[in-house]
Amino acid sequence: MASGSNKGGDYYGAAPYRSREGLSARQGVGSDEIQLRIDPMHGDLDDEISGLRKQVRQLKNVASEIESEAKFQNEFINQLQMTLIKAQAGVKNNMRRLNKSIVQSGSSHVLHVVLFALLCLFLVYWWSKISR
């Protein structure tokens, strides 16, 4: 992958001893190892590292808060599902009872409605006879 112009440790256009970021590579290291030396010119790296550590801590705190909120919401959803299951069972029982009562008293209910209608007609007929 590296071309033939890769002489003196030049790796993808980087200088053999110094990079733009203030790091230098050492010659004579095995191919599996990399050694880096931080240039003292760039002393503000410590401040940058401290800032990054602070940001990592903040991100960990945010992740922890998200995790606790997700657990709370999951428990809440589970409780809602249990409540819904109980409500569905209650509605099913009440529908079964209502259907039984309609079947048992359905014929007497119709009889009561017919008797009430006849009573109303009789009263209207009787009231019209009296008022003449």
C-alpha cells in the first residue's frame, strides 16, 4: 500500500522525525511498536487533555442519567401494561355478566316494555274519555 517513495520513515507524507502536531517518531523501533514523544513547544496539550477528561466525566454523568431515566420509564410502562391487562380482564368479566343478565331477563324486559306501552295507551284513551 505504501509507495516506493517511502524513504526514511516517510509515511503518507509525514516527515520522519517531526509532525505538525509536535510529535516525533523514533527510528529503530520494531514494526509492531510505535513510540511518541511530546514536543515541549506544545505544553498546552495538558490543558487540552484536562478539558477532554472533564468532558468525558460530563458525558459519563449524562449517560448515567439517561440510563436511570430509561429504567424509570421502563418500570412505568410495565406498570401501565399490568394496569391495562387488569382493566381488560375487568371489562371482559363485566361484559360476560351483562350478557348473562340480558339473556336471563331479556324476555321479561320485553314483557315489561309491552305492558308499560299498553298502560300508557289505556291512560291516554281514558283521559280522552274523561275530558270530553
